[in-house]
Amino acid sequence: MKKYNNLKIAVVFGKGDDSCGVTRGGQELYLWSKKVGALVDLYAYDKRYSRSGAHTSTVNIIFKNKDIIEITKKINDNYDIVIFMSYPMPKHDHSYCKDFYHIL
């Protein structure tokens, strides 16, 4: 599958690494990338949930609100595809929600 070789994909979990089906979907994409030679990096907001140990997570980049500008630049400069798997909820800090939607 040469067409995926060196393809760079960023997967963003704006809600955090919560070990639900959305997180599992990102994990499956990561496993697929290893088979086809693509690169998948999993980004997650620094929030963990009580079910976070439900399955193995390969989130390799954790970010905080203060990192949004830096993360945005890194994603825009380094990836061919960006997939937003989850978005912040009203329970998240208002400034994080605002920055996530307007900057990232």
C-alpha cells in the first residue's frame, strides 16, 4: 500500500483521553497506520476520565490550554490530514473551549 507511505495524520481529542468509542477509533487508526507505513499522532487535551483505563491508549501528545497556539502551528506545519475526534464540552474551562474553536 504505497499510497499511504509517509502520510502524516494528526488525530485530536479535544475532550481529552476518555477511553470511550471515540478514543478507540483513534487507537484503531493508529494501529492501521503501522500496517501501511503512515504516521498517526494522537493529541489529547489534558483531561482524564474515570473510565480512562478501560483500554490501552496510545495518545502520545497531551496538551493544555496554554499550548493551543504552539499545537496549532505544529499541526498545520507537519500533517497532511487532521481529524478532530472529539470537541470540548461546556463542562470544560470556557477559555479552553473558546481557544479550541477559534484558534485550533
